[in-house]
Amino acid sequence: MKILKKIGQILLCPLPLLLTVLIQFASVFISTIVFVIITQGLNPYDAVMEQYGLLLLITQFVTLAIFALWYFLAYGHKKPFVFPTRVLSGKDLGLLLVLGVALYSLILVYMGIAAVAMPGEMEKYEALVEETGLADLTFLSTVSTLILAPLSEELIFRGITMNLSQKAFSRFWIANLVQALFFGIAHMNWIQGSYAFLLGLALGYVCQTYHSLYAGMLLHLFFNFFGTYLSALLGLLPVPDMVQYGILFLVGAPLTSFCLSRLHRKKNPPRKPAYWTGEPLDF
């Protein structure tokens, strides 16, 4: 019976990912029909791409609502609501801000290496970004990237998936690998998926350290902010790419090491699966 129970717990781990993908496909399917009817005969692909920002926003709202309800019913109602200010101090905000800069710097270096190692995949990724307008600095893209993505993705992967994985595997490092892997798969392309996996490992570690989803959401927001605005500024600099990558590595690697060492000094969270509802730790 214990073996069957353990197998059942393991099989539940990918359920949030599968539901996320199902919501995305359903949103695309329904929106395609609606857009084609409205535009009266426009090519379905062109119709979706033309309104991709709005489609993404609607999909994220639906996803956030569904998983917020799931998280609350499964974990959130067990603990009283606690404001983020009781979990994160000013020093914590600064630490997460620096870590966001450092991680993004290293991810840019990784992207440069990937462009050389996997040029075909990088071209596909750049074409996807161009077609969908993900890199455009619009109101819709800002809300989607800086607000909805950190909220919904942290609930899905560092909240629900992490809890399911810790219950199934007991050890945090295995649960962290599982949720990061699913986080990468959810992005559905090699380039974005691979760096999302690396980012997911850091987000999981931060949530575990603070015993709170607030920390992961904030770090996720900082990372996406730098990805949206810092990358645009770097593109304007009259500096060769190799020099930029060298500087980014020299900045990102020590800062990441410093931030992780500071996080490691914090008191370890309980060994039992953590239900990140904003309950502060005794630092």
C-alpha cells in the first residue's frame, strides 16, 4: 500500500504543468475562433499573432485564478494571511534585487553561449519573440511580464508543484529539481526552457530559504524587470558582444555567489514540506 501511495504522489507532481498546458491550448483554440470571426477571414495564425499580447494577458488571468484557488484550498486556508512586510525586510529586498541583477547577467552569458552552441534553436527563439511581440515595451507586455507571470508561475511551480514534489520525494533538492524541470518544460522551447530551468532552481531555493512564496515572486519580478529593460539598454551600448559577456560574467558570478552565501546563512526551514503562505521564519 505504501508503494502504491508513493507512486500516486509522484504521478501527481506533473499535474500542475499539464493543467497549465491545457489552459494555454484551450485559450489559443478559443481565441483563434473568436479572432477569425471578428476579423472575417484573416489567416488564423495571423489573427492570433496580431492579438498575442491580449491573448497572453487573458490566459495568464485565467491561469492565475485557477491556481490561486487550488493553492488556497490545498494550503493557504491552513495558515492566516501574513503581509509581505512581515516576511521580507529592507535588507531582504536589497538582497533579492542584487540577486535578480546577478542571475540575469549570468543568463545573458548563457544565452551568448547558446547562440554559438545552438544557432538554429536561437534563431527559432528570436523569431518567436519577434512574432509574438514579447520584447515590445507595451502596457500589456509590462503587466504580463512584471505582475501576472511572477504571481501565477510562482503559485504553480514553487507553490503547488514544490509541495507535491516534497511530499512525493521528501528531500528538498529532488523537489527543487522536479519543479525547475517542469518550469522549463512549460516554456516550450529549448532556449527559454533551459534558462528557465536554471532560474527555477534559484527561485525554489529562495522560497525554501524564506519559507515564503513572497520571496520567489519578488525575485521573479526583479529578474523579469531587468530582462525587459536592462537588455534594451545593453543593446544600445557601442561595445562588442564578447566584451559585454565578459563584463556580465565578472559582475554576475561574484554577486550570485555573495547572495547565495547570504541566503545560506539564514536558519534552515522545517524539514517537513513547506506550505508557503507567507508565514515568517524566526531569523
